[in-house]
Amino acid sequence: MNVLFVYYIASGGMDTLNRQRCLALRRHGINGHCLYYQWGSGLNNASDIPTFISNSDLEIKTILDQGQYGAVIVTTDYPSLLRFRSLGYTGKIFLEIQGLGSKETARIELLTAQQYVHAYANGLINPNTPHIATLFHELYTHTPKFMFNNCFDFTRFHYHAWPKLTYRVMAWMGRIEENKNWREFLHIGSHLIRGYDASFQLWMFEDANLSRPEERQAFHELVQQLELEKHLQLFSNVPHTEMANFLSIIGDSGGLLCSTSIMEGQPYSILEAMSCRCPVLTTNSDGVSNSIYHNETGKYYSRGDIDHAVHEAIDLMGNAPLREHIRSTAVHHVQTYFNPDLYCVQFINMLHSV
């Protein structure tokens, strides 16, 4: 069977998810293809997965006709349910929600999506994000719902030993935009540099193609205001295969990954850090609840409370027994609950059940 995964742009977590699940499903006899409406930096990652870049109805119809897809998985873009049906596709279509911003935005979007889902979709998919699951049950009483964790290929993305740095690093991954809450990361870093370790370094991994000019200007102004220029490095569009090395180095430096997001679906950045023994400090951005358990697989802090974040970060860096417990437990958790073969079994059961 062929399956088509559809998203706006080949970048970020969706690019990672689509590549990983296509490779996993291949081992189970399902050929995954990807369609993106526009180019993204994720296409720089080497892959033999059939991938199409088009937002043309004529080209998409050709892709659908030639692919003979048993199912199409549309992520976020619910108007495409009508679009694909109008282009003659008669197979199974699922709307997948990996994240829709704030709870308020998610409610508005899923209310708007109702007319498309009820008329054209065979089911809904979500990776156990609590607020999305609640909305699914409230707004889509009679629509089949499938909720299971995303897959993570820990055999390809895992810890590597490198020479140890002479300074600690706190990392951040995301886009320079409001929901990722980059301002809070800079303030946390500033407090740690001034009150804990003057050699502390901040590494921020981003896709510079996805930020608005005004947001980037505000970012540079805050960096200057907090006098972080000598402590901050920006990395844009690091190849995915190299990120395992960076995260391993950060973990071994005695540092951590700090996720400051307001709301997330099921962020790959956290799973990647956990797999590489890089401990995680995060806000309770809802979608992380299946991966982070406080003082077991990572740590939480209260969003907006800089003092609390600093306290938890210092405990994570200075409490050696707790730190090693979290690093080891996190690896085991990812390998157990985000196992690609488990994902494939649940995905295939979903296809057969509708």
C-alpha cells in the first residue's frame, strides 16, 4: 500500500516526523510518500523517500492518480480534505493535528474544520496531546479518532561520545516567533550567566527562513539589552544527522536543553535531546506530557517564572545523582514509548479499522 503525507512546508518537526515514519512503515510493507506545498530546509536532509513539492491542483491530481494511495494523511490543512476530494481522490483521508498553537486558537481552528472533516474525512489523528484530545472528543463525537505517540528512530539518532567542552551549554530549538517564547530563554540564560556560571554559553538552533523581520529585530535588540553577544551562538538549518552530535556534546558539557514554548503538540526537539542524554528543562506546554515526567525523564518549570526556571536548571546541572538518573531514564522512555515498530502497528490498525 502507498500512503501520502501532506503538509505545508518541508521543515521542522513535521519533516522529521514524515521521514521517520516513512522509513519505519517501509519495514512493514507500506510505502510512504510526502507532499509539501512549498520548499523547506528539511529537503537538505538526505533521504530516498519519494517527495513532491507543489501547490498546483493539476500537479497534485497527477501525484494522486499516479500514486494510487490507499490513504492520505493531511496535517493541519483541513481545506485540503475538500481539495483532494474535488481532484477525484476517493480513498481514505485522515486529518492529523500535530499542534495548532494556543488552546484558544486550536478551538477556533477545529470548529472551522468541522464542515470539512464531517463531509470528507475518514478519521482524526493526534499524538496524545491532551488539549487536542479533549477538543476531538467534544467537537467530533461521531468521527473515528486515533491517538498514539509519534515514532522516534533511536537507532539512527542517539548519543555519541565527543571530547568534553570546558564550559556548560544551555540549548534552545525552534523558530524565532511568539509561541516558542524565545524571550524567556534569553532571560533565563542571562540570570544563569550572572548568578551561577560566568562561562555559561547559550546555543540556539533555528530555521532562519521562518522568522518575520520584525521578530528577528526584536530578538537582536533583547540580546544587546541583556549583553549576551559573547555568550550566544545561533545555528540555522543544522542537518538533522548532525544534531545528535550537538545534543550529545551539550549533555556531556553539564548543560541542558531548555524548551520555553507556550504550547506544543509533541515536539521532536525534546525526544531528540532525551535520546542523546541531554537533560531537558521545559514548560508544561501540554504536548510534552507524554515525554517529560518531573525529576524522572526531565524537569518542568512554571512558564513566566524566571526564578523558578533558574532554580530547576541549577538543580539539573548541580545535583549529579538526579542528573544521571534523568539522563538514563529519558533514554529508556524514548526507546519504549516512541518505538517506531509500535507506531507502525498502531498506524496499520488505524488504516484497517475504517
